[in-house]
Amino acid sequence: MTPRWKFLFAGGLVFILLVALIFVPVLRRRMKRAAKLQEQSAEQARRELTQPIAINPGDPRIKSKLFWASDTIDSTLAPVTVDLPLSNDPVLRSKQVLNTLLAGPVDAELRTLPPDALLLAFYLLPDGTAIADFSEALANSIPSGIASEQMAVNSIARTLEANVPQVQRLKILIHGQEVETLAGHLDLTGTFVVNTKPVQAPVQLAPAASGADKPSVAVQDKTAAPAPGLRR
Amino acid sequence: MPVQHAGLSVVVIDPSHGGTDPGARGTGGIRESEIVLSFAMELRRALEQQGFQAVQTRQGNEDPSFDDRSATANAQRGAVFVTLHISSTGLPGTVRVYVNSDLAPVADSHGFIPWDRAQAPFLGLSRTFGDFVQGFLAQRFKGSPETAQTASVRQLRTTAAPAIAVEISSVTVEDRADLDRMAPGVADAIARGAAAFRPSYVVPSAAGAQP
């Protein structure tokens, strides 16, 4: 290499170094800003999804029965009466009671659902089938086991039974998907029977509901589907 | 018309979870999938003493699918099915027996039971079997219920035989030895429950047939 080329090469290196010194901190700042923006967008989306259901102060306060774990009998549910302003619309009303159920009782030990679980969506079909879509935390954070998973589903089903008479059956989705089990035990492929009584329309906003003290009712109601059979 | 005879002779033992699925985990490193396997060995011995043949859905650290586990039971004639679990909640030292929740009745004139509701025709027998086992467990483990509970246990739904889930509380014990000490009592209660149930079970002539 001639001295002239050496000089040009060294000059080029110095130039690249200077450019890097100027632009790398700028680039780093921009990347940090972009990451922060992405974080905010995810948080914003989450907030929008889980926005508390607007409570209309005009709605009458109803004595609602919510089902959490009993503090006296192991692995059973007990109704707790809570004064809530509830909508007359069954979907809004279902969201209100389920969000209150998810928020948990005063004694955190009596929770039936994980504290980080969210109700993402709730639909009510004309035939009375409710579809409740929960975040993945419902499946991932719940203590694994038949008793704990059954308690979780029963607390949802019985809270709906006690407060929303239009809900006849309940289908549970996790993050918009049908899953085989909640956390390895409880079957979520079917629907759970919630109410068997005929619905009186319009819904009366009388203090909610009757017959809630009977034993566990989350019974799976599977409709016939084509499947391989066993010969008789 | 199928010839019927009393003859419960096989108990299919299903140690739940396994492989990459450890099941419930305790803070002391206790894994449900390991404990149920040792309970299964103990149960096998107790059943053989009562004159039953024991078949396991897994012998080691495998994780057969729910359907594969049911298929092991559905391939037997004159079998009952017992799936073993350890809970992560509940009063430690107690044991609960579950039978499947109500399923829509099977009404198929061609003689086939839909796979996804294979348990439906056996629910009454499962309840009888479950109550026998729970009764023996309640005598031995104070605080356990007197009768079997109902739950929508996935593993039971596709099993075409009297089927129960037995869940022992719990992985929250500080020392694994506390659970290990329960194994002989749990195994003996299940084996005695199966023996008490034997006269009630009239086995149809074909495997997997409706009772």
C-alpha cells in the first residue's frame, strides 16, 4: 500500500468513527423511544380490553350474590351479598358481576380466580348460551387440581345463575380459543348448565336471585357430535 | 342379546400427567407426576392382593394423551378405571373421589357409544364405585368427604367403564414423606372399594359395551 492510500484509509476510518460517535447515541435514543411507544401501545390495548364496565349511577343498587370460597368448609363455595349498581342489560350485567368476582373478596385467601385473570369478552347468544372469554392467566395462574379448577368454574357459573337469569349455559374460552381443560383437569370442551328455569322477560330488577344456596351446579352439558363409537 | 355375567377383574390405574407435564408442583419441589406414579405402584400391590389384575396407563415418565389413557381402559373387558391426582389446594391429609358430572344421555340405536361421551352410560355405576371408595377413604383420612363428589374431569368423560378420579391433598405439604405415608392407606381403601363394588358390576359380554 502506498503512503497516499494509507493516508486515505486512515482518514476514512477516522471519518467512520466520527459518524458513529455522533449517530450511535441518536440511534440508541430512538430505539429506546420506539420500545417505550410499543410498551405503551400494549398497555393501552390491555386497558381498552379490560376497561371497567361503565356504571350508570342511575342503575338501582342490587343485592347481588357472588360466590367465593367458604371460610368454614374446605373446598366449597359460599355466597357473599354485595350491593352493586347493576345494568338491566344481561351482557353488561354479566360483565359487572364477573369483574367484581375477579376483583376478589375482602379476604384474598377466599379467592376462586387468579388475581391477574381478566374477562376479555362476554357474549350472550339468543338461546341463552353465554360465552365468557378470559385471559390466559385464568388457565396459567390457577392452582392445578380438580378441586381448585372445579371451584373456579362453579364460582363463575353460580354467580351468573344468581344474578343473570337469562344465562342458561356457559361456555368458557381462554384468550378467544376453546381449550381442552382449564389447567390439566377440568373439561372445558362443553358447556356448563347455569340456569334451568325459564326466563321471565323483561328482567325484573328485584334483589337478585333465588335458590343460590344449593350445592354445586356446574354440570357439563355436551351436545351430540359425530364421534367414533364403541360397539355395543 | 349380549350374555351378561358378573366379573369385574381388571382395574386400570392412571397416574396422571407425566413427561413434560409435571402437574401440580409444591414449593418443596414436589411434583404431582412423580408422586402419583409411586401411589400407582402401591395401588397395584393392594389390588393384586384382592385378586384383581392391574393395568397402568403409564409405567414411567411418559405423558399419554387423555384419549390414549381412556383407550387403555376401553380395550379391557370387566374393568374399572381409577385416575390418581395430587391437588395443590385443600386440607392436607384428606382425599376426595370424583365422578364425572352429568352428560347428555346416549341414545344410539346402532349400539355405538360416542367417544366424547363414553362415560355417559356408566355414570350410575361410577357413582356407586366412587361412594364405596370414598367411604373407605373417609374412615382412614379424617376430614375427607363421606361420599363421592362430581366434577367435569376430562379424563373420565371418554372412559367407557365405571371410572373415578382420586385426588389427594396436597403438594403444599412441606415434606414429601407426608404424602408417601398416605400411599398404603389410599391404595388399601381403593382396593377395598373395588372389592365391595365387584358384585354390583354386571359386565356386558363385549368390551366397551353399555352396562
